[in-house]
Amino acid sequence: MDRDWFSTSLKASRPAVIAALTRYFGDVDDAEDAFQEACLRAAKTWERNGPPRDATAWLIFVGRNAALDQKRRQRNQVALPDDDVFVDDAANEAELVERIDEAPYRDDILRLLFLCCHPSLSSTQQVVLFLKVIAGLSVDEIAAAFLVRPKAMEQRITRAKRRIAEAGASYELPSAEERLERLNAVRAAIYLIFNEGYSASGGDAQIRDGLCKEAIRLARLLLSMIPSDPETMGLLALCLLQHARRAARLDADGGIILLADQNRALWNRTLIGEGQVLVEKALRKREPGPLQVQAAIAAVHAGAAADDKTDWEEIARLYGILAELDPSPVVALNRAVAVAKVAGPARALEMLQPLAEALDNYLFFHGARGALLAEVGRREEAARALGRALELARTPAEAVHIRDRLDELNKSPSELSD
């Protein structure tokens, strides 16, 4: 049996299997245990008899029986027959599939997504449960992503599950109003996972490719369940368009390459094409949302053959719309950077002044302000701004990039002309 195929198949089946087993047993821990047991049996049975036609159905059926078997053993009752009685004979597979609950897998997954985004949980707890329960990352992997010890992360996951239980959360679909609220939380959780991969908040790696890909997989999964939702289209489009630049964002030494300096021949045109189609499809529904607008901005960047060919007026306009839909200091900062390309750095600096207090601990505010100050010749102020950005650097790559900009700023005019 091809081991790569086996691993990929289990990962692809995991959300549906965990979701179905959670519905059966009403407990995420029991569902995870049952899934692990089904995977162990699959490794043995599929090697001997070949893979089933419906791996998801097989894993649900075997996982459920394994869990029931264990529960009955614990109660000193007669155990169920060995699962291999059913799964060894490929001719019985159609009958096996018919014996599992006929509820659509995607409804089960949607329930599980909503459960992980229960309002009793913080946004961090929601992301942690996403990564553990749905994505199937190990405690060690999640701990590494959040830069905490595995023991601390294990406790965080346990507390999140306990809080759901204490809140009396139901596995049934919430009301229409609750679904809307939690759908926003589901999308936000997926995008937080993507952002942690796209621009790491700490550690040695500037980009965590695995988290980006996992967020894209989850966004695809969510869109497959709600195919007409424009904001979910926007979420997937935004992730695809940003991830398309992956190969051009770092140099051979792991140094940061700004968007303006990236080799656009390295951008993934397949991902860009898919993202652009999704943006157009979402915007045609005329139900604008923050994720759609951010995706539209990313699409404008992706469509420019070079930095000096970028339609900055359109980007500034889109940021204006985003500021109305989702007003925040960070959106205002990004809008100012776009305005600088249209109306000049002096105008952008005026727009940054009211943001100074709110964004004092935000690396990119001081980095952008330093660059704008340098453009207008206020070199000492620019150096102080970049110095503050350096204090806030989260990764070695960010620190090196800011030091390089400081070195460039500190060169004399004659050195710059050489």
C-alpha cells in the first residue's frame, strides 16, 4: 500500500469521520479515540485487502464499532464481533456503507465547526480546537505554532473542551441567528490559522507553510458546505491569492522580500487564477463583506505585471470601502499606505497621526511610518520609528529586514549614490 496515499486519505477523511463519531457519541474525546483506533485497524486491513471504495464510510463504521466494543468491555458486557468480520470481504462493502447513518457527512462537519466556535470559547481557544479536532494536528505541533510548551497547550485544549461541556453545548445545528454568528467565528478562526502561517507571530520561521495549506483546506471544506456564501468565497480567495506569492516572499537566506521587490514570475498563477474567479463570483452577489474586499485588494496586486503597474487608486478605493465595513486602526494604516502611492507620503503621514496611540505596539505601523518619513527626508524621525519597529520584531527575519533598512537610512547621501 502506498504510504503517502494512506496518510493523505486519512487526513482527508478526518473531518467527516470525527464529525460523524461526535454525533454518535456526543463527545469529541470519544470521537478522536475512535478515529485513532479506526486508523490503526485501517493500516492492518487495507494493507492486506486493499483500500475500500469509500474510506470515510469505512473509518466511521469501524471507529463506531471499536468505540462501542470498548464501552461494552468496560461494562463487562459481551463485546461486538471483530470488525474484520465485516471489512475483510470487499464484496460486503456496499452493505457496510448502507449500515452507517445516512446523514450527509457535510452536515456533520458543519455541526462540528459550529461546536468548535461555541461562543463560550475565546478566539484563541476556537483556533486551538480547530487545529486539534478538525485539522488533526498533534499537541506538539499546535504548541509549536503558539510558541508554548506542549504541556501548557494540552491544558489549554482540555480547558476548551471542558468549557464547551460546562456550557451544555449541543451538537445539533444552532438556530439561524446563532449559525450566522458562529459562521463569522468559523471564518475568523480559519483566517487566523492562515495568518499565523503566512506571517508567524514568533519563532525561527517567518512562514509556516503547513498552517497556510491547512487553512486553505479548511476554507475549501467550508465553502463546499455553503457554496453560495460570498464571504466564504472571499475567505478562500484571500488565502489563495496571498499564498500564491509564497515562493517569492523570502530570499535564499530566508530574508524578507517586500511585495514591490518580489519576482512575480515565481507567483503561482494557478492559485491566482482560482482566487480571481472566486472574487468575481463573490462580488457578483452584491453582498459585500470584509473578506471579499480584502480578497479584491489582493486580486488587484496579483493582476499587476509589476509594482509600478499596480492600480493604487483602485486599492485605495477598496480600502475606503473596507474602512466602512470593518473600521479598525490596522485597516486605516493599510489605507494610508495605499494613499501614499496616490497622493504622496506627506498625506499618508497625516492619516497616520491619529493612529499612533492605538498602534504603538504594532510592528507594521512603525515600519510603514519609518518608510514614509524617510521618503519626505525626515531621516532622524524615520530612524526612531524603525528603531521602535525593531523592538517589536517577532522573528529573526523581521529583525534582519528592519536592521537592513536602518543601515540604508544611516548611509550618507554620497554612499547612496555610489
